Amino acid sequence: MSQPDAGPSTIRVQTRDVDEAQALAADVYFPHRLRMLREPHRFGMRLEAARLGPLEIGLLTYDAETEIETGELGTAYEVNIPLGGARLYTHVGNEPVTADAGTAAVYSPMHATSLHGWHTGEPLFGLKIGRHALEAELSQLLGKQLRAPIEFAPRLDLGRGAGSQWWRLTRPLIELISEPAALLDHPLVIDALAHSVMTGLLYAAEHQYHAELEAPRSAAQPQPVRRAVELLEEHPDHHHTVASLAAASGASVRSLQAGFRHHLETTPMTYLRQVRLRRVRADLARADPGCTRVADIACRWGFSHLGRFAAGYRAAYGEAPSETLLGH
């Protein structure tokens, strides 16, 4: 067996032992029973995974046709997507689902599951989402407590509409598994990624709260908007999400978003980026260019993609961040 990656958020393991493979995959995902269906002499397992706050993202590969059975997932939701043209034959409770590159299998915590696949040895992308985190995200979006766990439809169409957009948002996370970077150690980055993936899934996938989620809401009154603005101006370094701002402001997520659009003609997260850009500009203006890097200051204020940061900075101030640093 290979050893886990040294980084705190990632793991890379492989083994040719069935019992060890079962234990390793269970550590990342769920307790299960693993059974080889043919050619046991070819068996091998590889697992690469990274933890992003409440998300566990992984690539799981078996070299021989394999079947997995679990009980109720209990503590988490799961989305499975076969890569490389492979198919996964799975059951979500009693309902059979065939997952492939265009169809994700979506699992809720209340159902037992089974998976049958890896005929061609292609990896399976598995996204595990902590139950408490996802249900809290939906509760914040709706502005009320959930009456029951989220019951997702077991299929998500990745080929069109919201499902396709969600997959385009989520698929780049695979690169963080294969090439983990120091960005995984920044809570601001992790929180933003996890929030985007969870909120996107709640809007893209069908479930019993979906119609309610899509229903229009009235704009928040100025007081919640003012409170959110105060928080963003006073603490732009905090790990803000729209959900956390709504909770602190006494509004639902959607009513706060509507309030920002109505009163400020922007969104809470765009407003936060503007505040952080101002803080970056102030830090650059007073920094010593001989011992300061633009990237370090940008990262300190939560800008993980330096290309987009530089473009946004130039659009806001008419000059490159490096020009501000050099005093030009």
C-alpha cells in the first residue's frame, strides 16, 4: 500500500488487497462490503481524495469489475459520476440508476445503496457532502428549518441546463485531487468552494424543496442589508458566505440577495470582493516593493485565482496591482 499524502487535506493510497481496499475506501466514504465479480487476480484499488471543509472529493478506481454495497449513508449525501466513458450500475434504495458521463447518481442519507462497475478500470468521481452542512445551507436559503432530510431525485442530468452548469463548476475540483496546492490550506478558499458546490447542487438537482427554493422572495428591508454591509466592511477577512451573512442579519439568504440587488445594485459576494480589493490596494500602496509580492497580499485577502484578481483590480482601478505596488 502506498502511504497517505503528507498534506493535511489530501490522501493517495493504492493496494491489491481486497480487505485493505475496503477499509481505505470506508475511511473516506462509507462503511461497505466490497466484492470482486470476475478476474480476482487483476484486483487493484487506487484512491485519491481531498477534504474541502464539509466536502470529500475523490477519484476511486478498481482494476477489476467490482460490486459495493452499503447500508443507509446516514451522515452524508453523495454524488457519483463515472469518468472516461465508463458506466456505473447502482441502486438508490430500490431504484436502479445507470450513471455515466452525462448522468450523475445522487444519494440521500436515508437509503441503502449498491454500486456495480469498473468494467474498464476507469475512475469514479465521488463527492461526499456532510449532511449537517448541506441541510444547513438549504435551511439558510429557505430562511426556515427543514421539515425533513433532503430527498434528492436519484439522477442528475449533466448534459444540459442547471446540471450541466453545476458539473462545469464542480469538475475542476478534480485538479485539486491530482495536484493539491497550498490553496487547500486557506479557509477562505475552501469555504467559497464548498459553498458554491453545495448551493449549486441544491438548485440543480430535483428534491422536495426545489419548487420552494425557486419561488420568488421579497427584498429584505434596509436593516438586514445595512447589517450585512457593516459585517463586510468591518471584517472582510472573515470566512463570509451569503448564508452566514443572512444568519447574522436576520434575513433569509434569498431575501438578503434581493435586498442587495434592490438597494445596492450588487450581490453580497460582489460587495465583499470590492471591499477586499480596496484592502489589497491599501496594502500594496504602503508595502515595500523590494520584499513584497502581489500574490501574497492578494491571497491574504482571499483572492485565489490571480488572473481573475488582476483583471478585476485593473477594471476597478485602471492599473495593474504591480503598478500600485511600485507606486506608479
